[in-house]
Amino acid sequence: MPPVAAAEENTPATTNPLGVKGVGEAGTTGSLAAVMNAIADAIPGPAGYTMNMPASPEKVWAACRGVAK
């Protein structure tokens, strides 16, 4: 592997008085897609693939039973 150089560049945010940016949200975006894909794979038939967020327990159970909601 070739040598890797790391660099930092500070760019304050202009949207808040502290000039800080959030960094914890990036890891949460993939989990929503993973949960919805798991639901789509678990529910028989096309009901799981057409479900919209939020996937409440009631909506998931109704889709498993084949009840349109």
C-alpha cells in the first residue's frame, strides 16, 4: 500500500452561533435503509416492498396478514 497522508482543514459552520457541525448523523442514514430492506425481505408477497416509513408494528403486522392499511 502506498503511503497515505492525512490533512485537516477547519471550516466553521455559518448556520449557528458556535460555528460547529454535527458528525454523528452520518452513521444513522444507512440503518433506515437496512431496516426497511429487512422488512421487505421478511414480509411475504409485495406488501413489504410498498411499505412506507414509519414502519410501525401495526403496519408491519397488517402487511404480514395481507390487510391493506
